[in-house]
Amino acid sequence: MPLGMWWFIGICAVWLVAAALLLRSREPAPGDTPDAQTVALLRGGPEAAVTVALVALQQHGVVTDGRPGTVRTNGWATAIREPLQLAVHTTLRRPAAPRTLTTVPRVRRALAALHDRCARSGLLRTPFRWRTARTLLYAVPVTIAVGYVAAPVTAAQVAASAVPVAAAAVLWFVPRRTRAGRRLLATLYETHPLEDHRTVGPRVVMSVALHGDRALALHLPHFARGSGLLRAGRKDRGFPIDERASGGGFGTFGGADT
């Protein structure tokens, strides 16, 4: 029986083992409940984290809705210490549509730092391990296809080659969020259900982090609609982002794969 195709199948097995090891996540050490920006990043990715940062700034009274579909500053953020909130506030020298904020270098760097903290805590897989694993998984069907072209193939080899391809497909759908991250969100959903009445303060920020648009519409209907935070009413209006406020350069970050 020709052995050529078996070599390609064996190489795919190596890719799969390496990808599986890269996708393993360690159990995080017990710690305090993450802040609202971290929770939002876990639930909905970078855009959700920026939305929560805007809500926190609005609760502090330092941002408000501007021209339709935009957000603008409404005071000095002297008491703000959270890096993502500071980056967002600094960016809003001129009114901007909320969805454009994730493209600003200063905000992207703050998001990257937030993602790194989540990865170190074992709540998200690190960008390097995630991208490397997915590259290896992508290589599996490519390697099998090359084997079909380069070597004689028997019926048994065709059947065997389907196994690594199927395994790669399963691993491809492993979420960016780790098991610990999913458990944390499940616990927070139980302890912070969506309230049935409007409130203010830190509870609003965590509610938006967990429940997204439903919490925005409940607690901050005017601000959410006027600023374009609600998905149903978003508009890309406003002045271009002031790049002088962004610090230049382009950071990289990865959003949570929900």
C-alpha cells in the first residue's frame, strides 16, 4: 500500500496536537470580580468594552450625547483612572460616533492592554496562541489537499484523511473566551440580572456590561439613542477623530469570540 498519503495524514496529526495544546487554558487564580470594561470585553468584544467606558464616563458627568449619533466631552476627567475610559475621553476632543472609537490608536492600545489582562487572568486566550492555533488548523485541510495531489490515494486513506479534517473543524470553533471566562459570565448573570426599573451609578455600568442594548434602553434611553449607542439607531456622524488625541501608532487587539 502506498505510504505517501499517510505521511500527509501524520503531519496533520502533528498540527492538531500542537493546536490543541495552544488552545488549552489554565485555571485562573481566585481573585476579585473584574471591572465592567473587562466583563464587557468578555461578553461582546472591543466595541462592547468601549460602550461601557462611555457609559461610565456619562455616569461621571464628563461625556454626553452631541450632534445626533455622536458623543462629546462634557467636563474634565480629573477623577478618572481607568485606562480605557481615559483613552476614550481624551479622544473625544471633537464629537465622534461611538463605533469609530475602536479605530483610534490610543483606544486600541487601551483595549489591547485590557485584553492582555484578561489573558493573564485566564479568561481569554492570548492573541499569539489563538492566531497560531488557527493557522495550524487552517493548514490541516490544505495539507490533505496537497497530499491528494502529490501522492496516490487509496479508499482507506481517503477515509482516514477525513478524521483530521473533522477534528480541525471542531477545534476551529473553540471560543476565544476560556471555560473560566464563560463560568465568570454565567455567575455574573445570576448575581446581576437585568433590573426591571431604571437606576444610576455603578450598577448601571455593570448592567450595560452584561446586558448590552437592553440595559442601555432601560437605564439610559436618552443618552443611548442620542449618542447612537443603540444598534438600532446608530449613525456614523460627527467630525473626524482628532488623531492628535490618539498618540499616533496602531496597536493590535483581539475581541472576544462569543
